[in-house]
Amino acid sequence: MIALHGAYENENFGDELLLAIQGKWINELINKKVILPFAADYYREQIPSSHLVGRDSLMKSEKLVYGGGGYFGEPNHSKLKWGINFFRKGHHKPAKIVKAANKEYIIVGVGAGPISNLLTRREVVNICNGAKHVVIRDEESYDYLLRYGVDKHKMSVAADIVLSLREDDLPTKYLEETNKLIKRGEGKTFFGIHIGVSPEDQHYGKNITLAIDSLVDYVNNHAHIIPVLIADKRHSKVQEEAISYVTERLNKEAIVYRHYNIWATTSLLGVLDGVVTTKLHVGITAFSLGTKTFGIAAHQKTRRFYEQIGKENYFYELKDINHPIIDDIQAFFEDAYWDENTNEKRRRLKSLALKNREVISNFIKDMS
């Protein structure tokens, strides 16, 4: 069996989807359930996996894959806390356990850097240098790891695993559910609003309020736009506060969608006409499935994606929003978006994302 590690301590749509895609790949390649050594129940409920858990599961696995995600890079704030949590969440454990047992592991589809905590940085370098191969999801992450001391001969650059998604990957059940929720009609534009930052946030409350107010003003003044308010995490107080704030200011009824299954949420993002989101993988999922996306983010890693797709003009770091952005929202709505250049970037990134699958396949090809 193959052990699959990721940022799976807390519920997070993007991390759930990343592991689900890789788990599906592994199952297709060797027809065995993956092991999720330290995953929270949210992940086990949605991703077919072995009942084995913890250190014992790693000892019984044949190989280990460190799956995709941004858990090798810190956010814009609370950097010391992030550095400590890297160890508390146990990201160093799988590599140490399998290395001690003389087993191989690879790292596939990760983002990395910056890492200001020197102890955490050293540990990330050790984990990477102990791997058979490391696939990085963007050039900036590669540059960080190279600068920190990771062996360049171990590394290659691909793209985020979620960019491999196609509509064919989505279960029919959830596509049918989505089509019942989003009822198409002549002239209607279904616009997703996904805000993962509360207007009461101590760091970005004023910034996100300016962004939301701009969004609401535009939507209120265009009768054909149907707002779809999205929570991509169950029982999220922060996201519910954002939904309440938006709802109170809309002059029309909104569709409210609350995440309950990764494939349902993915299907929804694929049928919208556009989405504004504060989360990286909501944007990546939407783009991969042909929905245009506008990013507003607190984490510096998110900018890299919008630069990759050539849409950095539709991206703001929250800290930089100190004025209404309604002109940017209007430009986003009116932009054809899917021009030849953008479609070519999407095709190229899908191809690069599938290199992650190829690396996993080569790593486990000798297993039956």
C-alpha cells in the first residue's frame, strides 16, 4: 500500500481535493486504497482509504507520497506560529518514519516558501533532500527551495495538481445536484462570492469590507447577476459572518451554498460564470473547469497562481485593498477573459499538472 500525506489535520476544501485526486490516481495505478496516516475524519469520510492510521500505518506501507499543497510555505502574518505548527501538525514525521525503515518517498505538487523560521526551514530542506524526487508546483517555490539548500537535481517544476481537473472527473451525481441548484435561464449570470475572511478580522477586516462592498454595489446594480454565496468549509464562523454581511447588503435574493462534499463543491465551481474568492484552490478549481476567477487573498502564495495564468490584474492581496475596487470588478465582468492566450495557458497547465501523476506512476510502477 501507498501512504499519502498532506495538510489534512483541519478541514480545508483545497487540501481535501488535492488528496482526493492523488488518492484516485494511486487507486487507478495499483488498485489499492491509500493510507492516510494522520488525516482528520473529514478526509477519511470522503477519500477511500485504508483503516490503518498513525505510525503503524507508515510501517505497513510500501512507499510514501507527500501530496500537493502549500504546507511548505508560511502565510503573510503569524509566521512564528506557522513555523511551530509545522511540527505540531506532524509534517516532519512521515519522512522520518519511512527513512528509518529504509523506505522511499517522493514529494509531489507542493508549493514552498517563504520560510522565515530557521528551524522549520532546515526541516523542510531535510525532508526534500531525503526524497527520491520533489515536484514543485511553480517556479517561485522552486527558487525558494533551491536558495534554502535543496538539491536541484532532485527537483522539477510542474503545476498544481488541481489544474489537471476536467469535467469528466466529476461524479454524475454531483453534476446533477448542481444543475438543480443553478437553474439556467436566458440572460442570467451566476456569480460566485466566496469570502473566507470575516469583516471583523483583526488583520484584514477593513480591507475585506471594502472588497465586499464593491462586489455588492456591482451585483446590486446589475439585475441579470444571480449571486451565489459560497462557504467552502463546514461550520465556519468566519465564512458565515461574511455570508451574513453580504446578504444584508444585497437587494436581491442570493443562492447560498455550504460545502459538504469535495465533489459537490467542485461541480458547483465548474458551472458558475465567474467567482471572486479569497482561497487559492477555489480559484484554481474554477479556472481548471472553465470558470473565470478573481482572487482576493491574505496568503502570498495565491499571487503566484494568478501570475501563472496571466490574470494578475484580477488579483489583490488583502493588505493592498485600501480603496473601493468596483472598477476592477466591472472590468472582470466585462472582460471576455477566455481569449486564445488564456485558453492556451490552461491547456499547458493541465499538461504540466498531469506530470505529477506521471511521477507518482513511475514511483510505484513496480508494485502490484
